[in-house]
Amino acid sequence: MLERISSGVSAQRQAVKVGLVVLAFASALLALAEVKYGYTWEEVERRGVDIVVALDVSDSMLVEDAESGGKLTRLERARREITDLLRLMDGDRVGLVAFAGTAFVECPLTLDYAAAEIFLSDLDTDLIPVKGTAIGEAILTSLEAFEGSAQDSQAIILITDGEDHSGKALEAAEKAKEAGVRVFAIGIGRNEGSPIPAENGGYRRDRKKEMVLSKLDEPTMQKIALTTGGRYVRSVTGDVDLEKVYLQGVKATMEDQDLASSRRQHWKDRFQWLLAFSLLLLCVEPF
């Protein structure tokens, strides 16, 4: 093309024609980059439910019986399933409560799932110095985390081996029922029990030197779920239990509420104008 425009024209006209061609190609390249300029504000409504995940971080969650052949602790299995849940959520607010002999809010209700994953990664058995498994305290702390959120759209997902040492689990379940909060329980571990690893190696033993076994207390978990209108699911190796509870339990039985609204910048595409300008220059160039 440059050879064609350079023959039979003056040097000045030739420079103009070359400039038009170069400018046309530059405009085309910018158009391919999908240039955006200027924006409008868009109002975005978020609808969903409020979910607090209460995770047991007591020493019994270190038992390696969460998969066939061992080597995967109950806590590791639970963290994996919560991570999968966070990546599945869209529009629901989520919070995290950690509990052992007592409980506290690790992550307040949020729509920032990436931030929730960061808080989740910090959960470990050395996080709470008070030993034991206070399921009742976990439920009550989760109820406090719902303060200010819409009623009838609140659920607790309780993940534990079910060994309640406080004796207040069912009493707390009644309070959850009164508040209209459903508890969906996930039982981690085996009914026959497994030894608890000791800090100095080997396994934990009682005063009689007998090995201490951590057993899954399914009856307690089932009663909690039944009392609050939730559901109990046993965590089985290879099964996506938490996803099932979320989709078939929480989302299928609870109504989404307006949780929050925000303004989002919507950038305007301008590449069409650059493409049109490029074509115009190529049309003008032969003259």
C-alpha cells in the first residue's frame, strides 16, 4: 500500500497519505484493545442468606480418621470443605466462629469470601487455650454474630466431632429455635472412635494410662438439627457433604433476603468509535 501511495504524488501529499495509513492502523490497534472511557454508576442489590460456620478446633479434631487410611485430620477435612463452600457462595454473607472449651467470632458476617478464606487458614487447635468442646457456647456465639441481620434468613453450619463437654448444647439449640435460626450440623469422624495425638508424640492417655478415644456423638448432633429445623449430615470420605448441606439444606429451605446494596462503576466501551475512525481514514486515504 505504501508503494502505491508513494508513486505519482508530491512529497507533501505522500507524507499525508502515509500519515493517514499509520493513524488508521494505530486506531485499529487501540480498538482491538477495547478502550474504555467514561463511566456510569450502577446500583447493585445483593440478596441471600446469612450463614455462620462454627468450626470445632478442639484437640479431638486432630484425629486422623477423616479419610480411608488416615493421614487426614478432622480439622483439615473441615477446612477443605469450608473452602469449597466459600468458592461456591454467591450473594450470601458468611461468618466464622471457632470453638473449643469456649468460642469467639473469628470472622464477622461478610460478602468478602477471599477475606473469609484468610481467616479460615488461621484456624488451628492452638488458637483457643481453653480445652474441651463447648458446642452450646459455639451456638450462642454464632447467634450473637447475627445481630443486626435480617431474621428468617439466618443459618448456622456446625462442624464438629460432636463430643459436647459443656452439656449445654441442647439448651443452646432451643435458644436458636426461639431466634428462628436453623442449625445444620456436620459430623466429622467415626462412631467407633480414634486415638487423639499427644503433643509430645504418641497418643493421649488418661490417668489409668488407657488410650483416650474421640468418638463421633451423632445423637447430640441429630437432636440439635431436629430442634432447630435444620439437618444433620455425616461427613463421609469422598462425599461433598458441606456443598450438599448448603444447596439442599440452607438454600433450598430458606428464603433470600435483601442483604446489602452497593454502587458499581460501569465503564463505557469506546472501541467502536476508534474502529469507525480507522475505517474512515482508510476510505479517505486513496483520495
